[in-house]
Amino acid sequence: MPIRPLVNGAEGLTGRCKACGTTLDRALVREVRHYEETRLLEVTCGGCERRFLAVQVYPASVDALRIEDVAEAADQLGWARSLADLFEPGDLDLPDGA
């Protein structure tokens, strides 16, 4: 797998270098590996030039269900006798040819 060149700044990397206290937004970052939404980064501190590895995981783009959402859906299903009770009239119309 090819190694990507250095990138100016640590996009999304927060915190400070444990050795010198420099903020990591001044660090140089090189992506070593990536798999789906996870990247392994080699980080070089902008203050003391100490190198270490970091793992960056992108958050899922789907909003998580909340317990309130589940309770509301359960209430709606409890009183519904047909799909027409749950959806607007136009939502149940299928396009021609389907």
C-alpha cells in the first residue's frame, strides 16, 4: 500500500504532545494505513519532533436511535390497524411499473 505524503496540520486531531505540551494542531501527519472509516496516522509533534501513532475513526453518518424514538414508534404501532394509519396518503402510492 502506498504511503501518503506529509500533510500540514493534523485535521481533527486534538490534544497536546505529552512530552512538550505543544498542541497537536501544529503537528505533521502522515497516513500510514486506512481501512473503511479508520486511519492509522504517524504524527510528528511540531514542537519537539517526537513521533507517535494515532488512530482516527470517522463518526458514522447515521444518527443513532434514541430511546424516545423507540417509545414513540411503539406508541404509533400500538394504535395502528393498517399502514394507512401510519403514513400519509401519498407515501403509500407506488410509481407506475413497480
